Amino acid sequence: MNRLLFVTGRPGIGKTTVLFNTAEGLQARGYHVGGMISREIRQEGGRVGFEIVDFRTDRRGWLAHVSQPIGPQVGKYRVNLSDLDSIGANAVLNASRDADVVIIDEIGPMELLSQAFKQSVSEALDSSKLVLGVIHQSARDPIIESVKKRDDVFMVTVDFANRKHLHNILIQNALQYLQQGKR
């Protein structure tokens, strides 16, 4: 039985949408869902940054932006470690303690710059909670490698053929784990 359900895939393929639809499907079935979602922000047809959202409270901040004045640089973006720590890492920690389902979007190069985020991911992975997450396709980190090696992980690549129905597969896998605790 899988407790950790992760998706991966190329940028822009719909990983966050799959994760969001899965979370909403579980929430509609009465499960308490928390954690963080990252959304790309576009202006005039181009991507300018990524917003970070606490799924439970809808608190928002910047993960990274092309105009971010300080912070570590990843490509054309500067990462906002303050918002990542105070909103993203805290959302994952709070969900690990209080929710039925923990969302982590995503474990990637920007997020892994934060020690608080890494710690919150470790706590979620070590908990007994169901974890739904996104792993960046090409990122390398000990946390990512440890997830991939676990016996209780289900990982699937999002592509054009499966992205519209993949959330249903993840919901079914999630329900198997969540309903086990109600027996």
C-alpha cells in the first residue's frame, strides 16, 4: 500500500493541475487536505514567476520572480526564501501535524534552497500521513533520491496521454491508504 504518491514530468505538462485536482477530489470526500501549491504567474504571455499558496488557508506569497531583488538565483528567477519558509514550509509542517493529506508542490531546485522546506518535507515523509507531491523531473538531492527508493512510494510521470485522468488514479490510490486507517 502506497502512502507517498508523487508525480513528475516536464515543465508545463500539468503536474500541479493533477496534484490540485487530486487534492480537491479527496477534500470533496471529506478528508482534511493541507500543504503547499506553487503556481506559475504569467504576464503578457510570458512566465514571470511562481506564486506559493498554502492550500488550507489560501495564504499567498512569492516563491520566485524575475523582479525579486534578493535571494538565490535559479535561471532567470530569484527565490524568495522568506515566503518559502513562512508560507510554504509552514504549510507543509502544519499539514503534517493536522491534516489527513499533505500536499508538496514541488520538491525542486528552488524549494530545495530552503533548509526549512527540506525539514518540513522530511517531517511529512516521516509521518504516517498520506503525502501527495510533485518531484522536479531533473532535480537531484538526497531527499529526492530517498523518496524514489522507498517501498511505500507510487511515482508516475505526467504526460499528454494521462494528464486529464491521472488525478482519478491518484485518488483511488489515496483512498486505499486513507480507508485502511478507518477499519
